[in-house]
Amino acid sequence: MCRNITPLRGLQPPATIDEVAAAARQYVRKVAAVSTAGQMATPAIERAIERVAAATADLLAELPPRRNPPSVVPPLRRR
């Protein structure tokens, strides 16, 4: 479903808060089938993004290091 979300585990330097939030926003947008900025601004969507971002940050903090970095550069790190 979300094959376009870039892996954040194993990045050097580690994923930033902004990168985690961007991935959470993309995930929630996809799951909720929301396509417009107006729909994204609802309180329910914002709460979902915050919760997914927090869960993602917790997960990344608890996973062991990766042997190899991800093969794709996150969008916020692209020039």
C-alpha cells in the first residue's frame, strides 16, 4: 500500500523529527484516502499523524542497527 514511503531505519545521521513526521503524514494520507490539503487539516487526521509519528520514532529507537543503510535517500535529504 505505501511502497513509496522511504525506509528510515539505518540512516546516517539518524532520521530527523521532520523525516518521521513526513513519513507519518504520507502513511495517514494514504490509509485515509485523503487527497486535498483541506481534508488533511482536520483534527482527526492531525491526531493520527502525531500518533503514527510517535510510534515510528519509538520503533526506530528500539530496533537494532541495520547492517547496510537504506538504498533510497529520503525526500527531505534529496537536493
